[in-house]
Amino acid sequence: MAVETFDLVRRFQDFVAVDNLNLTVRRGSFFGFLGPNGAGKSTTIKMLTGLLGPTSGRIRVLGRDIATVPLEVKSRIGVVPEDLNLFERLTGAEMLAFTGRMYGLNKAEIAERLPELLDLMELRNEPKKLIVEYSHGMKKKLCLACALIHRPEILFLDEPFEGVDAIASRTLKDLLSRLTARGLTVFLTSHVLEIVERLCTDIAIISQGKLLAAGSLDELRKGIQLEDDGQQTDLSGQHAGPISLEEYFIYIVGGERSTGEEEVLQWLG
Ligand SMILES: Nc1ncnc2c1ncn2[C@@H]1O[C@H](COP(=O)(O)OP(=O)(O)OP(=O)(O)O)[C@@H](O)[C@H]1O
Ligand SMILES: [Mg+2]
């Protein structure tokens, strides 16, 4: 398995952000980790990548316990965290080279990979620009390049499409599909459910720190059908054909927070 968690818990004081999470991510899968704002996705990714310690529970990444051999695990994964941890006084090329050295690559490997990664992310035009002067999307792309330079076995991406332009987004989708076809495992969070639906082989949905559903989209759909005694689910009243991931997500997560739209925001007109 690429990732396994066993009763993983993270508290912040009294608040339980991740609540007894048991996740399984197959090697080579394209795993979409979904949930509403504040569900605990980023907190989970930080724990899986060793950026944050769990309150309790265990994590195995690539068959190894991250608490016991953190460096070994970290050397084999790449991560784009939500808060893009870049050194802002460096240029993009300097940051990439530094990252490569940290992962133990030699000069020749860095010299080969660095320009290709900068090209791929379209960050080559302004070589003197410091990261502090980068736009949000540029920072995100650089962070992704840094996460790839050591050829990781698992790539953890927290909202990789957020703030990235349509062309870069297409490049990224193609790249990720190519890499998973070659055996890389991708673990991503995204609110862009159309992309998740198209790319991901496996999906898990959490809300308030708890796992609500896990499986392929087809398995999730079957879960709904079972609940409805094997009937083809009719979520919208006039639904025909298989339900979309967005419909499934709203069905699973949205039920608990119906707002009664007409009653609120009356002052807004
Ligand atoms: N350092 C922290 N201190 C206190 N509470 C925190 C901390 N980090 C996260 N939380 C809380 O834990 C919960 C989960 O946060 P998290 O960032 O994991 O959500 P998320 O699923 O990534 O949401 P989003 O989709 O908005 O990125 C939230 O209620 C958040 O306020
Ligand atoms: Mg988040």
C-alpha cells in the first residue's frame, strides 16, 4: 500500500480536526481526498507527509511507519502543501537546485532536471525573478517542480489546481496522468470535482474529520443504490443516467447543512 492510517486523530486543544481516520491508498492509484472547507484534509496531508504530528494513531507510507523512519519516508515522497513552503529570497532555479541537493541529487542530475522542470512549469522566462515577486500560481507551479525533482513514489498535492491558469492546469492534468500511468501514486485534495471525477481512480470523502465514503466512483455510486434498495438513484427528481461526483458529494456531505436559502440574507434583496 502507498498509504495506510490506523485510527488517526489530530486535535487542536479540544477541537478534533481528524477523527479516527482509517484510510487506505493503493500504490499506483490516483487518489482524490475530498471534503468541505474545514473537513480536515490539509491537516491529514500534513500528518501523512511528516509536517505535523498526530495526536494518536499510526501512519504507514510505502509500508513504513512515518514516526519511526521519517527521513526515509520523506526522501521517497513529494508534497505541495497548502501554504507552499518556499524560500522567498531565492530565484526559482535556486530553490529547485537547493531542493535537489537536499534530496541528495548530484550536480549532473540537477543540471539535467532543473531546466526541464522550469520549462514544464513555464517558469523559465524570468530567471532573475525572486520567489517573493512570483504570482500565486507561479509559486504553486514552482512548488510542484520542487516536489518532483527527486522522482518521488508518492506525490501529495493540496489543492494543486487552485489559482493555476487553464493552460498550466491542462499541463498539470496531463503530467499527473502520465506519471500515474508509470506507477506514481498521486494523493490530491481538490474542490474542482469535475477534474477529480475525470482523473481519480479512487476517492475518499471526509467531513468534520470523519471518513464518510471511500472507493472508486462506481463503488460509491453503488453504495447509494444499495441504500435505496437497488433502485437507480433519483437525486434531482429528473435524473437520468449515472450521478456525477458533484451530485454524490452534495448528497453525502450536503445533507447535514441545508440552509433554507429563502430565509437567510433577505436584507441582500
Ligand atoms: N493549527 C491549527 N490550530 C487550530 N485549529 C486548526 C489548525 N489547523 C487546522 N485547524 C482546524 O482544523 C479543521 C480542519 O482544517 P483543515 O485545514 O485540515 O481543513 P481542510 O479540509 O483542508 O479545509 P479547506 O478545504 O478549507 O482547505 C478546521 O476547523 C481548522 O480550523
Ligand atoms: Mg485545506
